[in-house]
Amino acid sequence: MVWHITDSADEFLAGAGDFLHARPVANTLLLTVTKTLRRRGSHAFGDGTPVFGWCGEGAFLRTPPRAALLTDMPPAAAAELAISLAGTDLPGVGGPEAVAEAFAAEWHRLTGATPRVTARHRLYRLDKLIPPDPPPAGAVRVAGASDRDLLVDWMAAFQAELGEDPGSAAELVDDKLSHGGLMLWADSEGWPVSMAGITRMEAGMVRVQCVYTPAEHRAKGYAGGVTVAVTCAALDAGATDVVLFTDLTNPTSNALYQRLGYSPIEDRRTVEFT
């Protein structure tokens, strides 16, 4: 199989678009990241030049300095991709467990770099929404420009908890505010206590993300309330698939989303090369 490598998002979508859109749930990350790059420019996720690739059985993209994101593909295709990328300064890969494992094994053979699993995530898809009963105290509202400073602070704290660079918090908040993609849960006195966001719709798919509650407001049901709210907003906008990712080391969030009606689809891992 032949891997086609390019730095053009348009060329990538021309070659891999049908493949990605055939499974929008599984390919949620590549779809949304590529569309963001086309909308906000090639440096939307950092100073490095993005790299894309596809073959008949899979696709990948990378926004340096981040790891490459791999779709599902046969292990042999993952190994061939490792060969195609040999000689690049690749720090790691993320993707379905078997795919990431196959790529990492071939990368180790080619480069001698030691693969180390640094994160495990689970992809969920909404089955049937089950709002919490009773609902948490308070109410939800769409976040607006007047909430920006608070949202930037919360987004930076959220990214820091994930081990990500919080330097992009303001840009991420501004992008989401531009399409009404952030909601706030306010307590019974009207004070914001939790937030959640959604992506723009792609191929009928919307991803819930940036669900964050400051430590002093946790364990009161606010995250469940705001997650239900953004899920309803996605459905009302016409989404046919609503998805989200969880960290498999966080049993609280995994249990919460299943109580709300989300069902597990597949597990993924991030592998870094040292």
C-alpha cells in the first residue's frame, strides 16, 4: 500500500475525505482538526507545519509539536506508515489501541526509540440521553462575550489538568464563542460553576469537550447538568451523532457519561517515543 503525504489540508481532504466521512464518529478528531486548520490557518495548533497522509485503508495527521493522530487501519498499514515517516522528528502517536501498538512496534524497530504509553482514552457515542434526576440546582445558559475572562481562566486550568499547554486557552475560547459553542451552568444564586463546549458540526457529528468544574464546585452534579445541556444543543442543531472522549484513569467521568446515556465505542492510547 502507498501512503500519500502532504502539508495541504485541501489535498488531504480531497484524497481522504470520503474515508473520513464514512465513519465520522471514529474519525471525529481528524475531521474537526482538519476543518479547524482550514478555517483558522495552518498554525492554529502551533508554529509547526501540519502534516497529513492517507492510503486506501487509513489516514493520519500531525500538528507539530503534537503526536500524530491515526485512524483505525490494519496493523500492516500502520507499520507501512511508520516506514513512510522514518527520519522525521515524530514524538509519538495516538489512535486505536491495536493501531498505535503496531505503529510503535515498527517505529521501535526502525529507530530504536522506546515506546511508552502516556495516556489511554475511551470514545463514547450518545445512545439515548438520560438527564440526571433530580437535576442539579441552578440553570444553564449560553456563554457570551461578557464571560470571556472567566472562560479563559477556566480553559487554561482545564488544559493544565490535562497536561496540555494552556497558552492556547484564549484562542480556543474565542473560537467557541464565535459559534455559541460554550455553555455555563450557574448555581441557584446565578454564579457560574461549570462549563462545557461542543465542536462545530461535521458530517452530522458533534463532539462534547472542555467539560470543566472548578474544584470547589465539584461533586454537586453541575458537570452532568451542563453536559446534558450541550448535548441537547447539539441534537437541536441537527446532530445525528454526539460523541466525547474520557480519560480511562478517571472513573468518575466514565461513570457519569454512561449514566447520561453515552455508550463506549473504542479505546485509544497515546504512545510517546523516548
